[in-house]
Amino acid sequence: MKKERKLIIAGNWKMNKTVAEALDLVRGLRIELGHIKEADIVICPPFTALPAVSQAIMNSTLRLGAQNMSENNFGAYTGEIAAGMLKEFLVRYVILGHSERRQYQKETDALISKKALAAHAAALKPIVCVGELLSEREAGQTETVLRAQLSGSLAGLTPGQMEETIVAYEPVWAIGTGKTATAAQAQEAHAFIRGQLRKLFNDAVARRARIQYGGSVKPSNARELMGQEDVDGALVGGASLDDRSFSDIIRNSVS
Ligand code: PGA
């Protein structure tokens, strides 16, 4: 199926993989995915594996992403990593505002927007995550939550920067639970998000910006999800930790 926007499929390894394990996985991915050009493929290892993985994906179609970064460029911020440090390892993407960071590190929309601006200043493409909790969906608040997250997390971006920003719609109840949103639920949320991008920016931005779905994406549901008009890719957690399942997701998405 030919889509207007190029699919972007990213693997979020979260806090998994030593350097040796990461290199093993990348070896498999290079063999399985080396020839695929129909989708942008991004892998997001933990910080400690970035240097080795960066070397290991040289001269391949795989691209590198980080899972977080500081909103500051340098200085007395113990334990933080700046965009410029990621650039040293040819990182091109950075996941921002993942629901796990919103929950455990109490990241706010205002902080996420600062990080998104800092990412763009360093020519990194942010993957900005949004998504509702189960209780919010059940209370009929999905659109209200998404509207607030989008206007807060994308605040201050220029239309040009927004075109180079990826939004990941990740309903929190679907992350790591094995419970995927149905294709219809995903499409409905993605269409709503695109409508918000039109309101916050303009029509061209809304047409060009890519919106990924995340939450228990697996080989068996990838094709149907990616077949939805406003679904432009996937942010994959658990199933990205295995070369076969991540490769099958990508193959099923592009075929
Ligand atoms: P999952 O995680 O695929 O394991 O549900 C998705 C994510 O958190 O990005």
C-alpha cells in the first residue's frame, strides 16, 4: 500500500540490553532489514549502548534514536545527557515525554516542549509521545487529554520544526499490556491529532507530520494498524527487543 507519508517505525528498547546484547540484536536486524527502504527504521537503545550501536549500524539503512535528553545544553545537571552529546554518536531522533517518563519522572508538557525545542536546535528530530490513561478513556476524556498534551508539548515549535517532529500516539492502557487499540480506535485518535496539528500550526504541517501508533504493536497487528489512513508508523517497545519480531513488524507494515 502506498501512503502519502513515509512510514517511520521505531524500536524503543527502554532499559534493556547490555552492549553485548545490543550488538547481537543489531547484527540480526542488519541481516533482516538491510534492504528495506520503504520505511524509516529507527532503533533507540539505552544511552550506554549508543556508541557501540552507532558503529554497528554504519553503512546501513538503520537510524539511531535516544530515549530522552535534557532540555539544557550543558552544565551542573547531574545524571543528564545533552543533545550535543547524542549528536557525537550520530543520533538523529529522540523520544520525548514517553508515558513512563511522564509517570515516573513526573515530566510535564512544559518540560517536554523545552526538550523538543532543544532537540530541534541541535537538529535532532523529536518523537513526542502523547496518550490517555484507561480511566481517562473510560471517562470520555481522550480528546481533552490529547488536546492539552499536544498544545503543551509542542508549544513554541515553528511550523517548519513541527514538520520534522514525529508525534507518537500511545494510549497508556495499551503499553506493555498486550492490549492493543483496535485499528479503528487508533485511526480515530490519529485523525483527531492531525486535526489538532492543523489548528495549532497549519494545513501543510498537518498533512506532512508523521503520527506513530504505540502500544503492544506486534507482527500480527502491524499490517492492519499501518493500513489506517492517519497511522504513519509505530513506536514499538517489547517486540523491538527481538530481531525476528521487530523485522516481521516492519515487513508486515511495508507489504
Ligand atoms: P510496548 O511499548 O510495545 O511494549 O507496548 C510501546 C512503548 O512504550 O513505546
